[in-house]
Amino acid sequence: MVDYKETATDGDGDGMVQDATPFERPIETKVEDKPVVEDKKKPVAKEVTCVISKKNYYLPGVGRLIKGKNEIKPEHADRWLSLDGVEAC
């Protein structure tokens, strides 16, 4: 497939660029500025807190910790830190 070239030149002198393609156009045709499409997805900042657990834990309605370093939601930090073997990073 042939790509659209904004900077195409008239190679054969007939006054047309990109001959015999879907993008064929007169040489004096100005290319309209293409609208800039902004990415509507913005990164969502996750608020997390870090805890270190000495063993695996599970709290219903809160979630699960595995042995080692874990990222948790700040609103759950008090519940996790109340357990033996869990400390803040």
C-alpha cells in the first residue's frame, strides 16, 4: 500500500504529485493541517502505601498480602499495620 506523503514532489513535471495513487493531487494543493488528537486517557495517579509482611495475610473486604513488599491503598493501611508481622516501608 502506498503511504500519503505531505512532502511529495512532482517527479515527471505533469503538475501532479503521487501519480496513480489514491493520494494523487495537484502540486499547488496545500495540505490542510491535520487536527491534533489529544490522548484522552490521562494517567491515573494511584495513591498507594507500602508495607512489608513477614508472612501471607488475607483480610475479608480489604485484600491479600504476600510475604515481602506490598503496595496497599492508604485507607487500608491502619488495618494492615495492626497485624503482627506487618510494618511500613
